[in-house]
Amino acid sequence: MTAYSILDLVPVREGGTLGEAFEAARDLARAAEEAGCKRYWVAEHHAMEGIAGGATSVVLAHVGNATSTIRIGSGGIMLPNHTPFQIAEQFGTLDALFPGRVDLGLGRAPGAGPELQRALRKDLHRAAEMFPQDVVELMALMAGDGEIHPTPGRGAKPEFWMLGSSLFGAQLAARLGIPYAFASHFAPDHLDSALEVYRRDFRHREVGQKPHVMAAMNLFCADTEEEAQTLATSQMQAFVALRTGKPSRLKPPVEGYRDQLPAPAQAMLAHIGQASAVGTPEQCAEAVRAFVQRTRADEIIFAGPTFDPQARISSLQKAMRALAS
């Protein structure tokens, strides 16, 4: 049976505050738990005015305290931005606070220009080259191997995940024998080939272990298709702003926004929006089921920020009810 989860960027909306963004994250996680979602993940981004999830482990502690059963995790931690020891301590702390509920999803892309590299005191391109070794080191630190033992961290048992949008992440996840999550909600190009490589090359770490795939979709569900399409325009504006080098806070929805754009921008949105469910509950459920049939994904994780936080909760609730019917 397919499981469903939530990916949150902790968006800061235009005219809103960071405090409101964190309250919305808490409310979304609670609603996801009540709706039967398996996981709530936060994605790490830095120096972006409209995204408040930079201190990912702190946000997860906030959400963990507000929930009781849903798994909480990173979707993901960009390991080149950190040392393995730091992440072992942070997620060791989370594992101690919320035992049996913590996921540690890891990504390679630093996603940083020279200014952020200076701020982090890191050569992020060099660090990205060391990513496979750093993942192995992080796993070893938590297992208690080596001369130094992180406390918290040693003996912690978060569920490790590999994130990716290319064949590299699929190959590494297969080699390490851990679950794999693909960022198809904004980078769909290599989805099918990456899943094929992961399943084909998967190495079992334990008897009976199987490849486990999560794929991401954008979800905007409302009573009418027109309303859902309008809800999605806040994310569309964010995508266009990011691709044109002008990222900003999440903007209010705009009716007919896509039709107002030049053809190249419309084509860009159509391309990155291939893994999407936008429409009525019935339409969204149909789109999700078709995507699951195509990918054979074990889990689907829903992205899809909305300017009104309650609209995202309502979107999730409507979709989950439709998927359960």
C-alpha cells in the first residue's frame, strides 16, 4: 500500500513573519499526522528570504514537540554544508527526543554561490566531491565506530535516506542499501532512469531488505479545478523568481498567472511541473495513482506551498480523503 508524506520548505509569505512560518509548519505537521501521512520532512535552504528551514534540525525539534506519531526528518540535509560530526550530534539529539520517529535524508547539492561559501567557511564544491565518504563517516559515527564518539549521536538510529535528482544519488543509495527519494517535483528529467538504476543495483545490508522508493509530487487540491490552479500560482511565481535570479517571499496567488507569462517561462513551468496533481479531489487522486503506477513508488511525498497556510492543509485533507476512497 502506498504511503503519503509531506515536504515543507517552511515558506515565509509576503507580508508575513518568520514566527508565522514556524507556526504554519507546526500546524501543517499536525494536520498531516491527523490525515494519516507517514512523514513530515523539511528541506534545508540558506540565505533565501522566502524559506525558513535553514536550521533544519531546530525546525524538526519544534515540529516533533507538536506531534506524537508522524515521522519527522530532513528532505534533506545538504551534507556538504556541514561536517558529519555536527549532523551526528544534531540528529542524535532528535533521535533521543523522538525515538523511532526520525529520518535523516541526505543530499549532495550545496546549492550555494561564493557568498554563502564564505559565510559557511566551506569549499562547497570540494565538500560535494567528498559526499560519499562523508555519508559513510556519518553512518559510522552513529554506529559507534572510530576513535571519537558523538554525544548525542553514538547509538542513534535515525532512518537514513538518500535524496537525489540524478543517477548519482540513485547509485549511492543502491550501494549503501538505503531508501531513495527522488526530487521529481522540480527535477523530473531523470526520474525513470534513476529508479531503474537504484532497483537494479541495490545491495542488501540485511536479510529480507528491499529497495524502497519515494517520489515527490506537487499537490494543489481544491473544490474546483480553477481554484486549485490559482492556488498553485504562488509556487509558480516562486519558481519563476528563482530561475530568474530574483528569489523572494511567497507571493499571493494570481488568477491566470501562467497565461500572462512569456512562452519560455510557460514552457519552464510545464516542464518542472510534470509530477503534479492539481485539481479537484478526484482529479488529484487520479493523477497520484497514475504516477504511482508509472514509478512503482512505495511512497509519495507532497510538495506544494500555498500563500494561505490553511489552504495547504485543506488541500492535503481533501486529497487524502480522495486517495482513501
